[in-house]
Amino acid sequence: MCYSCGTCVSTCMIQQKLEPEYNPRRLLRMVMTDIREEAFESPTTWLCSACDLCYPACPQEIHISGVIGAVKQLAVEAGYTSALETVVVDEALCSGCGICVMTCPYEAPHLIEKEVNGVMDRFSEVNAEKCMGCGMCVAACPIGAIARPGVSNEDVASQMRIKPQKENPSLVVFVCDWSLRVDEDMALLESYPENVRVIHIPCSGRIDPQMALMALDSGIDGVMVCGCAPGECHFKRGNYISTCKMSLLDRMFGQMELDGGRVRFVQIGTQDRGRIRHEVDNMLTALYREVA
Amino acid sequence: MVDAARHPKIKIKTYTTIDRVEGYVGNFEVQLREKARYVRADKCNGCGACARACPIEVPNAFEMNIAPRKAAYVSMSQSVPLLYTIDLEACIHCYKCVEACGELDAIDFSQEDKVSWEDIGAIITATGFSHFDPSVMPEYGYNRFPNVITAMEMERLNNAAGPTVGDLIRPSDGTNPKRVAIINCVGSRDKRYNPWCSNFCCMYAIKNAVLLKQMYPDIDISIYYIDIRTSGKGYEEFYNRAREMGIRFIQGRPGLITEDETTHNLFVHSEDMTLGKVVEHEYDMVMLNQAAVPQPDADNLSSVLNTVQSPGGWFMEYHPKLRPIDSPTDGIFLAGACQGLKDIPSSVAAGSAAASRAGRILHSDKWEIEPIIAQVWDDRCISAQGKQCGICAKACPYGAIEVEVGKAAKVFTAKCHGCGGCVAECPHNAITQMHFTDAQMLVQIRALLAEKPEEKIFAFRCHWCSYGGADLAGTSHFEYSSNERGIRVMCSARMDADFIYEAFRLGAGAVLYSGCHPPDCSYITGQRVGAARAERLQKTFEKMGMSPGRFRVEWISASEGDKYSRVINEMQKTMDSLGKDKLKTEIDALKPEMEKRARRMYDAPGVTEASNFSDQLPITLTTLKVDDGK
């Protein structure tokens, strides 16, 4: 039984990064006092991504995301809709392979059969109420049939251009929106000179190994992917997927007898205040040595 | 303490453990082990020359390991008696201490543990509490961030006799902190670690804050809390004073502490509930007000003293409201936080109360006990016939029964508390419990099942818990089936299998076997004896083909009146769903088997007579005419 200590609120990333009105403690209070409409309209109901950072911290062992999920279910039944930016499937491209269905941590996409020009065909369809907009399916889709506005493959590619400088090595940092808990760390990352380009992605699971290859191909010296610590992913298993992808990429470099150190994957935990500075500096030093 | 040491009738034995306790109230024999100090108590004058000469330094546990002590040491300077001890694990045997001690010749490395037996009239347990180690909580970074300290470390740091002579300094760089956060409920009110409220930490946090504020007037102190509990005399006023002094109280349990790695300053992330948003404040130092937990060796002491522990590991009292000082074993008393967390005034009150309770025993020649004790019929006990048995002794939670082959089992009257476990367990009906004899129980069962037994739910209730639960259900007007008929025994351990068979033989529709929840048993382990038997019975009835739910085992505490009524109503539903005809057929089908099993009971003295008597009893009861004079 919740005694309103506020631990969940203080561990939650959403209230800090996205929505100041977000407050799981208040939602639990609404549940306990049966305030329905307000709970259904509350951003807490719709923004919780079930990352469960609050669950191990709760002194009353309440599975808060489970409660929020139940409220969301009731809200959907009552006719409320999600205000989140969700992914869009381009049916002209979709082949109905189902990879997105397997990738999604929220069971949002599912396959449907539909008649197009008199022929039955399979397509993926995304349930907007379940989609949290992590973009993992965007990265997974082999034909680029899924896009999330703002972070489609083209949007990312357009950000990757850095003017090559002779002495200074260039570095692209893909940073997960949720991995740097402290605002100072994000500000610090942004304060690097031009040769370090920061690209924001919704989750490290959004990373497509091709992006890293494209970056190296366009003359950029190094790529760093910054995600959350194991068990702290905002989208349940995005950082696990990215870990797999990055180790695969690493192995590929090994087989091609290329230097794997040019692409690095770092996982920053909630308590690792200031670690990102070391990681970036280390990588720059390594690259500098190589360029020299 | 010094006064106590000077008192002619008080002996203080420090560095001594209790290995064994035998005997009973007023006549305990206690085995004491005085550990070897390697310093002779009769010669040491506490001058400390040995410690000054000793070259070995180890962490000082009294100073929370933030200062060193020597291998020849005294645990704290106010120790009574002031005797030095040689820590042999740290000692390198350089014998410089022997040299330093010189003519006094107090150091004796040949010393060994001294074991002795003492006659004791009453025992008071006042072992206090221990501290929760916050390093198991990664979110607060204790042991990882140097400037996160515990309340006890703070206590040493701001103590004038402490290692810093009262100068509060940061462990990371030795500067005085300007901003200090105090976090309450670290490891307490937390289901993951300790669910209880540690009682005194709120006041303790306020005390430390006020103290620091007085010492460093420009210091900035915040106390993070879930609820501030100031429910003592003058406590709320003290809280108000702290607020007036400018100490900040932030309602919200911090979820995370992060550290700046260059300055080692700490950032406390919490919700400020009054503002309704997350705040991140920077501090120079954070004090964790950690939970109070039972002493690590409380389990061991509990088994030595033969007492019980409440959930969580605190020593259990005889009755939580009416006898909070007495333990369930006569002659053993509980004082202070070892029984449950108490602040200083309550601990002092409990100590005085325990002393006066113990004094009653020491000043009386006779000791009155409840008359419900167990007694052995020597001629029936097979141990007297030279056979190996001892079942009764195994069932006894108090060790009150002594069995020796060739002699009948012997019950030590002063030790017996009358749970009746031995009586129910004895396979030869050789023990009886006064006021709860088999004959008396039989008459009650017969009388209650005299009419329409197949409609009745027969409940066996234990005196301390489920009987109280039934009582509460009544006084709270919780409705339950009027077909319930219950009898009281002292403990579920007394609920003899024969009684259950007899009730079913008489045609009871359903039988409830109820007692305390396992940790609540007033007879230490009586409930376990009863529970084991209930489990056996359940299996037996299952094999016999009895419908599930007709024999039900439930542990109901005295505060669970609602549960009692729910269980009875559920049993009524089970009977209703079976239907009268089916129930009747089943009762008839099982009757021969029940009769066979219940027959053993009639062998007990007085039962046949009681049975003959009770055969007539219901008839007399029902045909009794009321003559109201009309």
C-alpha cells in the first residue's frame, strides 16, 4: 500500500526529461481515492514506458508500472487516446515480414491481412495506444517501411555531416534521450567543439549498425553510442538490443580486420554523474593518436 | 553504571556470554562463559600503559571504525569496570604490554575462557538493538561515496570525546561541511529490508540537526522524511524549535544520490511533495538515519533462554498490551529495545519495570502458577515399563518433561505452562491436563453435537488467538453461520486427534482446527506441534475419501474477527454445496473408520464414565421444563 513517500517520482526519468506534470505518486493516490477522469487525462497514464526504475526502489514493493498499465487499459476502454508521437508504417513499402512485431517491447505492431488491388496482402499495423515511440522497429525494419517523425533514417543521416578538420579527429555521439540523468552532463556533451557532433535518438536500440558504417564512410573518424546501464533501459530492452547489435558490429570489424575501436558503445547508469566526459575524452584521445 | 559497580549486591560481569540456561523460575542455573581478556581483572587498574606500548592499530568498532585502537584496548573510556583486553586476533605477541605493565603484572597470556554455573532467580534480557547496514542500498551510495555517512558515524564525528574532538569534518577532504542532508527511514518502513518504523529516528534526526545548527550557526541542514513522528512528551515542541531555527524539512524520500567526482559533493534527488516536483539539491555531506534492527545474535540468545521472537527477530513479550515486560517463560523478563524499539525514556521505564517484576520473584518463597498443568499417570507411561518413548518431552516447548527409561515421565510443575501438547501427543493416554482432561473435552463435544450434528460446524479454538478471534467476530457483530459450535483449549497443540475423530464419529458436518499464526504462539512452539498434527490429519481424511473442506485448518489471530467469520461462512458454503443427502451418506460411510480411530480415547481414565454420563445429558437438557410459575 502506497504511503506517498515520493521515491518513485524522484527515480523517474520522465518527470525530469519530458513532462514536469508527470507524477506516479499522484496517480497512485488517484487510484486509491478512485478519481477516474483526472487519472485518465493525467500524462502519467500515457507516458509511463514501464522501464521499472521505480519498482526496485519502492519501499512498499509496489509494481507501479503495472498499476499505471491497468489505468491506461481502463482509459483506452473509456475512449481516451494516447498523445504520444508514435511510429507510422508505410504500407507501400511494408512486406509483412513481422520483424517489427518481434522487436517491439510493447507488442504495439501486429500483422493484418488486407485486400489491395484485389490481392490479399500482409501488412504491419501499429496500435497507437501501445506504441511508446522508442523507434526500435524503425531500426529493425529491413526495408525502412517504418518511420518515427523526427528520427527517421533520413533525419539522422542529415545530421551526420561534419566538416573534416585537419588536426582534430571528428566524432559522432549518438546519445539516448534517457541515458544522461543529470542535465549538466547533457549540457557538457553539447559544449564540445564542432568536431564532436551529438545526435539525439529516443533509445540506443534505435541505432542501426548501418548508421555507424555510414558515418565512418563519410569520413568521420569515430562513432560513440551512449545508452543506459543494463537493467535501466527506458524502453525495457532497447539497450539489450543495442548491446547485441554493437557486439555484432564489433565482430564484423574483426572479420574484416578493421579497427573495432572506432565504434564504441558506452552504458551510463543513473548514478554515473560526469562519466560521459571521461568516455568522450578517452575516445577523442584514442582517435587523436590514430589520426596523428 | 559506576553506582551499580559500587553496590554491594550488584555483580557486573562484562565480556561474558550465557551459554546455557537450565531450571525454572526462581531456580535457574546459568552457565556463564567469561571470555579470556588476557588481563587479570584482580590486578588491572586501567592505567592504559599496555595500550600506549602496543604497536598494533586496528579499526575501533566503538568509533564506528573511523578511528584506530590498539590491540590492547578498552572498548570505551567510560567502561565499567575499567579493564583492558588484549585482542588476540590482532596481537603480534611482541609482549611490549607485559613490559609496560611492569610490576603490576596484570597481563596473562595463559588465560583461558572461564566457565561457571551460577544460581539465578530471575533473568532480565536487555540486549538492545543493532544497526542496519545501508551499503546494501545502492541508491544511496554508502561506502562508495566518502561523504555519505551513517547516523552513528555522525554521532562520533560531532562528539567532543570522539576521534575529531567534536569537529564535524568531511571524510573526503577534512573540511567542515556547509550543507548537510539528513535522510530518514533508511532501511526502515521498507518492505525490502525492515518493515517497521524504528521509532526514535525522527527525534534523533532533529536532535542531530539542532546540535549541528548550534555548533555551526551558518550551516544549512535539510531533513528528508516520509512522515515526521514526534509523539512523545515535549517532542512536537522540539520539532517546532528545530523549524524555527531554520532547519529545512523536505517531505519526500530520496530515490537517488549522485556524486560529483571532483568535489565529492553529493546531489540528493527527491520529490518535494509540498511543491509536487522533483528537486535536486547539492550537499557537502549526507547522513543516513539507518534503521534499528535486532542484535545479530538475538536468535542464538533466544534459543538459549528458551523464549520466542516476534516477526522481525525482536524478543516476544507474554502479552503485547498487558504483560509487555514478561517473556513467555516465567522468570525471564525483557527490558528496552530488545523487545521492540524504544527511545530512552521508554527503555528506562521498561528497565525499572523489569527490575520490579524480577524483584517479586526474588522476594517470594512460593510462586503461583496457572492450575492447568500436565500430570502423568505413572502406571500408564510405557517409559516406566522400560520402553523407549519420550514423545511428550519432544512436544513440550518448555523442556518441562524429563523422560528416563525405566521411570515414568516427570513433569516439572513450575516449568509447565499448560499448553497440553504432551497430553495430545501421548499415544498411551498417560498424561492429562488439569481442567482440560479428555473426559471433560469429550463431554463438551458430546453436548454440542447432541442434536442435528450433520448441520454443525465444530470449531476447536485456541485460547489466545482463534478464541479471541471468534470473540471479536461476536463483539464486532460480524455475521457468521449460526451452525458453528466451538470449544476452547489452551493451544492448538492440545487439539487431540481423538477429539477430531470423535467429533466426526458423532456426525459433525465440518470441523475447524484453528490456532495462532506460527510466530504468535503463546506457548513458544505449541502451534508447530498442533500444525504438524493437523497436517497428518488432513492427509488421513483425504485418504479416507472425505470431501475437501469438511476438515479445515486455519490460523486466526485474536484481531482477525473478520477472518473467523469468513472462514465459518466458507465452511457453511462448502457444506451447502455438498447437500444434506450427500453429507449424510458420507458421514455414515466414514463412521466405522472414525469409531475405530476414536476408540483409543475411551481408554483414558474417566472417559468411559463421562461418555455414559453425557449419553444421558442431552436428553435431560432438551426435556428440561421451564417452570416460570404460570
